[in-house]
Amino acid sequence: MHKVLKLNKIAVEGLSMFPLDQYEIGTETKDPDVILLRSYKMHDMTLGDNLLAVGRAGAGVNNIPVEECSKKGIVVFNTPGANANAVKEMTIASLLLSSRDIVGGVNFTQTLKDKGAEVPALVEANKKNYAGQEIMGKKLAVIGLGKIGVMVANSAVDLGMEVMGYDPFISVESAWGLSRAVKRAEGLEALIAEADYISVHTPLTDKTRGIINVDKFNCMKKGVRILNFSRGGIVNNDDLKAAIEKDIVARYVTDFPDDELLNMKNILTIPHLGASTQESERNCAVMIAKEMRDFVETGKIKNSVNYPDCKLDQSTDFRVIVMHENIPNMVRQATEILADAKININEMLNKSKGNYSCTIIDASDEPSEKLIKAICAVEGVSKVRMLCFK
């Protein structure tokens, strides 16, 4: 029986994919094999020796101690693209909210309660205070052309905008999906220099933290509108405040409010609603459930942030899965231990991602517990498990 700890609410469509005769799922599960979560912060948690995988029903994993997991051989999964349409729709809505003062206008009408016959005249007299501009024909710069960035760019083209994109690490899949009408910028500064709108869709890393800063604001033309549905730390708050005071930024819309932003003018804060739709929650739950089951039951890895994608078709009844550092001689040492025990290797796969690797070995005979412990004792090996398909 595999034990699953659920740290956040996960849609029933995903949970129902775990067979009850094979998986025990609970919110107080001790020594779990799998952890499922959304936004729960795991950094203060103790990671048990039994823990095989952490599954994030969403894209961002900054709430998970990824490096600690990597060192312990724990595979961290996410669900890229499962909530892309929801975030895309919120971004397009925010394009309009940043252009037309809809929020201000709605708030104004609420002040007209109980004014009776005066309401129509007050509306006509004050509507000029909430006028804005149209997005058609305006220039949109999209930073980051992953699944969400591509969808935003394509939708903006359909709305009649002139769209430019920048992503030095764009995938082949994203490139194929991108509209031909989207122009390619040679660099970030060139991208934002002429933009009327800027939409940020890049993950928060050490390299992207604070990347929208005073230097970038000084490249922008006055009156730009910036949308951030990626992560709050990508935009430097102090530099943003100064850019607003200089009229460089006319409006900043973000899905990541904090106390500083709530005390600034010309900022529209949304309470992290980008992926908060019933559809995206179902999509994420189903996707993460499939990833978890594939890994637990076969060793297949797909959409991991810390280990490589791995898939080996079953060729024997016995499979050894070794999580280890990406250093020389790891595979040789593991296979020699099996060879010394007269166990043949029918099929094998070794793949690496950064500092970590996964080796999957289909063995002709069942390795003993002693052999598994011997492989685990090899310096650089963090976790070993054996699957029996009988």
C-alpha cells in the first residue's frame, strides 16, 4: 500500500485516479511515499526516508525545498500547461483592465446608491474620469514564451495587437505553437523599448529575480502598462514605485499583492486568481495524479523540475531505480554489484539533468535486499528502490 499525504485540497477527479486497494490518501498521513500539494509551504517540513516524490498541482515550485529533495533522491513534479488557459484568460482580462479604468468605474457607481433619479445624470457627468484607451493596434511585449506566454501572444494577435516576444530558451514545442505574426526580439531591452504593454511570463529564479528593475524601466517609454502573472519577485518594487512617480508606468497589474504594492498608486492587485478556475484545478489534479502513479508504479519520470524525463518499456519482472548524482562511474558501480551477483541486465536507461541523474535497470532476476543496500551505499547514490511487476 502506497501512502499519500495531501497538504492542500486536490480536485476529486485527480484523487479518484489512485486505486483504493493500492493507495492510502490522507491529510495526516505519516511517513508518506508521495506528497501532493498546491501552495502549501514545505520548507520547514522534515522529509522522511520513505518519500519518493512530491507532486505540485500547478507550475511554480518555490514553496518546495527542491534542492533538499534532489539530494535525497526525491523527485519533484509539477504540471506545466495544465492551468495555462486559465492564466492566459486572466492576462487578457488584465490587458483590458489596465487600459480601461473598469475597476474605478465600478467602484464609483457603488457610491451612487440611494441617489434615486440623480443617478443617470451623475453617471454621465463623471464617466470621463474613467476613460481609457483601446488595445487594438498597440504594441505588446511578451517576456517568456512558454505555454502561457505563447497563448497570450497568440490571443493578443487575434485582438489586433502588434506582438513581440523574447525567450532565449524557447522550446521547439512553443516555437511551433507561436503565431507567425509574433515578432522576435533580439534582447530584453529591445523588446520593451517600444512596448505599450509588457506581459511577464517567466519563472522566478535567481537569474530572473528583480529582472524588471530601474535599468529596464529606463528603457521603457512613458505610459507603459505592465502585467505580471508570473511571480511577484520578478519586478523590483522600489524601482517600480519610482517608475510610477516618473509616469513611466501608467498601470501595473499583478496577481501577487504584498503590503508595499497595496500602498502604491496606479496598481491593480488581484489575489492570485490566475489559475483559480474549476477547469484548471481539475486539469492539474488529473495531470499530477498520472505523473505520480507512473513514477511510483513504473519509475517513469515526466515533468520533473529536478530529475530528467525517463521512460523505459518493461522488459523483465524486476526493475531497479537508482537516483544519484551526475558524476562519473555511478552506472558502472551499480551494474557491477548486480553482475557480481550473477544478475543480467536486460535493458537499462541512464539520463541526467543538471547535477542529478536517474538510472533504470531491468534485471533478469530479483535483486536481494542486500544488493539493493549495497547499491544505496555507493557514494553519490541518494535513493534506490526495486519494483516487482509479478
